[in-house]
Amino acid sequence: VQDHEPGMMLPRPAVCVCLPVLCLLVLTGDSHGLGLDPYTILGVQKSADERQIKKAYRQLSREWHPDKNKDPGAEQKFIEINQAYEILSDSEKRSNFDNYGDPDYRGPLNFGSRDFRDDGFRAGFGHPFQFFRQRDSFRTFHFHYGNQDHGESFRDKNQEMLVTLNKYEQTVVPQSHVKPFLLEVYNDWCLPCLQIEPVWDSIVEELQPMGVGIGIVNSDFAAKLTQRLGVSRLPSLVAVVGGRPVIYAGIVTKQDVRRFLERLLPVSIEEVSDSSFEGFVSGCKTDNKPRAILFSQKVVPSLLYRVVSFAYQERIMFGYANTKSANTQTLRFDFDVGSGPTLLIFKEDKNIPADRLEAGEMQKGALNAKISSNLHLFLPRLSSQDVFNEVCPPDRSEPPSRLCAILFTYKDMNHDFFRDTYRQYAQSVEEFQGRVTFSYLYENTQGSFADKFAEGLEEASIPTSLCLLLLWRHEEFAVTYDWLPSGWQGTGNDHRRLTSELQTILQGKKKLRFLTSISELYREDQPALIVQFFLKLQNLWFFLWDWYHHMDVIESTMVISVMLTLLMVAAGGLVLSMANSEMQKERKRERRQRAAHRANTDQTATNLRKRRYLELDELVPSTYANLILDLRPGQLTILIAVGQENREVLLKTFAREVYPYARESKIAGFAFVLLERNHLWLQDLVQNTKDWPDTVTVQNCEGIVIAANGHRFYYHMFYPKERRNHEKGKQDLLDGDFVGLNDSTSEEEEGPADVSWLLNGLNFWMDRLLEGTLKKYPTAGWPDVR
């Protein structure tokens, strides 16, 4: 003290205090900060060799790993096991512990060196400072800087937020598709981790109320998770969005981390102005989603709005309007929007918001609640199984306490009137709120679902009404249902009839008559098959890439070899299957041709009698409904046009040609049209068809074959390309390549009685009909018959 440099003042009391404290630290230092015997922890003798120590360590680490052992003390026990093994597996540390009781002993008054395992950072602090510890004996002390509060940090107060590999796979990854997560990766030996604690705590305090998931990962006992996240240095911040981890690269500040999350969220928020408002709101009936518009003075949407949009982007379309812009002043005036943030939710009515949230209530909880209570339109369309589960959940009470009223419509503007009147009724009846849900579906897109309700359908509607289904879903895929008698026409009488019917069922006075099992609904907004394929391919690539980087070289090589082998086997099997399928189709086509040829060559009288037996009905008013009007979806009726003079010849030839196809499930039956009686029916049906003659006569229409789909209002046509020259007696054989309505002559002369040549090639036309490769001719409606 006496030999200090001139001008340097050293307070004597400070030296007097520091020296005793320093001596006390040296004398009271424990062994490696443990306070426990590593031999006792691993359960081995001091004479144990390396093999016994390693065996004991592996057994205990498997037993006490936090991902497998749910004991509250498993984490602490696992850390003790690892540090005990670290001492006994190092010959120098083990020798120091055996001789001096301290694995880091470096001689008298030498404070030793502590490896903090922080990217090469080594701090020269040994056991003398272990009394500063604020955690257990296997964790290092906390550093506090400047005016930092000496209270517990987020890590200490929220150990339940600790993320393990199991929790990451079971909770974080699945939820990250609707909720962003921000993870901090650290360990207890990392000095920079302690330095960013104040910033991390402020980030947590700001982001957690917004709905951002927060977690901490301790790399000391979550090494596999740290490797899976791709973390190579500590501390690190990792955002998990859509199942994919993204490491934050930059200075850790609250503003920068917030901007990082804003850019990372894959949300589509449309900018709304006075000119684009109507187009944005009016699309709700098309995509079956309400519209939410946030009016704010900020140039871009806030992180809170982005987080909520990310959570509900599958159900609601989100928009944003800057109130400072001149392009939104009309909207502000029309909807009375003030200067503060305001949320408006629109449904079918673009002029009146269905709900709103003012600036004073604009917080995460209120915003989330407001959005979640408006996930569906006033009259939602059952466009997917998820929507059906939300609109019509199972109800196991008896009698039913919850019903679903579903209007069966088509994706057609002519049905808009029925949907609008049904929507008005659904909004007006308050007595059924919470007990009856009203919705509709498109039969032409949900055909497999609608076909399950065929029973009782004949009395459910009249020609001027639509079918209205009353459904009780008592199991996931089991329902009881009935139909509203006479269907829905949109009149005031329908309102009274439906109200009365619902009251009677809910009071238990009437039971639903029909029971059926249902299938899942088709998702109408799903992307095209090629897009789905590339999305699945992308997800598979990320999965394999992640998997490959978390295995050692030997394991990854073996797995890749097995996968390539299986892929080659599967590809070979697919090629063989496709080749076999083509061969089967070719054989089936050949069998049909041979069968038709055998029928044409009249092998034996017995075979002819068997093959020629075919029931043919004439198209008259008494058979019209069964043959065409009441056909089931997908079925066809095959009709041939004949004249009275050549009727017998043509019908026999027709029966012989089509008999091999009589057992096809797609064909409902066979019939004929007598042209002398119903040539006007044929003319009305095909009057708009290209290249068709102005006047239908027996001469130019005999031999025409029509395949009519009565349910879908379209038909296919077989028409000979050329006709015989009856004067010269020529008989031109056709090659069978008939597309329908190709060439015809407007005037034909009367020919001999044998006109069977007109049906040459009909068997090839039938093959193409069943393969579905013929052209379809739509019709607005089926004409009346005489």
C-alpha cells in the first residue's frame, strides 16, 4: 500500500475489507461448486474404471432425462448426473477432486478457470466465487449489470415455459400453424445470455399479451432440440411459424424483434380504400368468409392485428384501411369511424356492419373474442367438414336440443332468391337462437354427402321449391333427419310452416323419421391437385432435411439407403400397375368387340335367341318419367329413332348391337322413339345442335341413337356420317368413328326395307360412351312427348 504511484490515492479501509473477504473466499471454496460427491451421484466406487463410470452414466441419464421422466426433480437430477460424469470422465479433474476435493484446483490462491461453454468464451472465475450462486449447486450465479433489478428474471419465474423436445413436437409445432412462437435458447454458463435478460424480459412483456407463444430452451439438457432448431451460438432467438423454425439474426432489441415477427407471419391483409371496398366485401358469398376491416392511423397493420389474422385466416378475410389516407374518407364518414383504431366486421350486407370494436376496447383479448364470435356468415355454406363441425356439432341429448336446418341448392343464380329469403328467415327468428342453426349447401359440389339423404326425398319438394333438410346429428357420422313437407319456396307461408315444424320437433311432439350415416364433406376451397402435390413435396423436403441434420452419419446413411430402396420398389410397382391397368382395359375392349362381332355373325339359332332378348319400350307419356325424367344421377337411357316402315329391322339390329352392354350399371334401359308420332320431340331436343337439319323427317333421322342423362340435362348422339344412295343400291360400310352430328343430308329418298346398315359401328360408339369420351350436348329441359 505504501508503494503506490504518486498521485494515486488508495483508501485504506477498502484494502482492509477486501483482504479478509478474499481469504474467506479461498478458504470456503467448495469442489467445482458441487457440494456433492460425483461418485455418490453416479453410484460408483472411487476405484471404478472408465467403463463402469460410463455404464452408470448412461443408465442414470436415460432414467432421469426430463423428456422421459416426469418427476419434478428430474431436470435437477439430470444436470447433476451430467456434471458428475464431466468430472469423472476427465482424468485431470478426477485427480484434482481425489487429491484436493476440487476438480479445478490450480494451486494456492489460483482462482482456476471455468469453461462456460459459450462459443469459446472462458471466464477466469473459479470456486472462490461460488457463494454468489442463486440457484442450485449445479447452476452458476447470476450477473447483474448497472441499475438492473436484482429480482428474478423471466427464466426463473416461468420455468413452466421451459420447452423440451417432446413439448416442442407435441405442442409448439402443431400450434405454430395458428399461433407464432418465439423461443430463447440459452444455458446457465452463458454470460451473454445473462446480459440480454432485461431485453428479453421486456420483449416477453410486450409480445405475450398479443398472443405470441413464448418459450425458453436450456441447451444444457435439451441438446437435441437445440440442434434441431439449428442453433449454433448462444444466446439465440428462434421464431417457429407454420412448423418451421427461423433464427433471428440481428441486434436483440424490442423493436427489431417485433419487426422480425411482422415480416415472418404469412398473412394476407388486403388494403381497403373507397374504391376497393365493395369488391372486397361482396366476395363473402363466394368464398363463404366474413370480412374484417381495421381502420387505423398507422401506415401498416400492427403486430397484434397480424397475429389475430394469422390465427383466423382460414375463416375470415382481413382488410386494413389507413384513416390518414384520402382514399378512405368516404368509408370513415359512412361507417362513423373515429380517429382511433376501429374494427368493422361485414357479412352478407355490405351496407351495415355485422359487428364492430371501438378504440377503447381494442386489446388482444377483446379483439380475439370479437373475431372468434363472427367466424361464419348469417347463412353459412357447408363448404368443408370443419365448417360442418362448427355449424352443426354433435348433440347426444334426447329429445334433440339442437337441430340443423340445411337448404339444398345448386351453384346457380336462379337459386339466389331461395337463399336470400332463407337468410332473412334465419336472421329474423330469435326463438331458435342456440338451438337451431341455419345453413345451405351446393348439391353439385357436395353430391356424395347429399346422396346419403335419399329416403323420403319424393315428398320433400314440389317443382317450384327446394328441399329443406331438418337434421339431428347425434353422433360424429350418424344422423337422424326429416324433410320440410313441400320444401322451401321463400313465401310467408314457408316461414310459418318451418317455425311450426321446428317447435314440434324440439318439444318432442314429433320424431325425425329417417336414420342414416354420413360421409365427410368435400373441401371446396382446397387448392388444385398440382398445387397440393407441390405443397406436400415441399413439406416432405423440409421434413427430410430436418431429419437428416439431426442424425449422425451412419444412421442417416442407413435411413437414406432404405428410403431409396423402398422408393425404387414403389416406383417399379406403380409402373407395373399402370401397365397392367392398360392391358386390362385393352382386353376388356377386345372382349366387347368380339361379343358384338359374334352377335353380328349369327353363330347359332340358340345363341341368337338368347342374345336378341332385350326389352325395348317406346317413348310415350306413360314411360317418359321412368325412362328420362326420374333417372338417378349418373344413369343413361339409350333411345333409337325409327320409322314405322323400318321399325322391325332397325329394332332387331339395335337389340343385337347393344345387348352386350345391357348389364352395365351406367345404363338404366333401352327404348325407341317412333318418328311418325314424336318427330317434334326429337326436333325440339336437338334444334340448337350444330349441323342439324331444319326439319326432322323419317328419312333423315332414322337410325339416330341418343344417350340421355335425365338428371343432369345432357345427351350424347350417334349419327351416321354417310347414307346409302338408295337409287343406285350402294351400301357403304362405315368405319365406326362416330363423334355425333357430323354430316347429314337434308333430303333423302326412300330406300329398300333392309336399313340395318345405319347402325354399323354402334358397338364402337357404345364403347366410347362407357369410357366417357363422347361429346356432351346440354339441353335446357326435356320436351314433352305425344
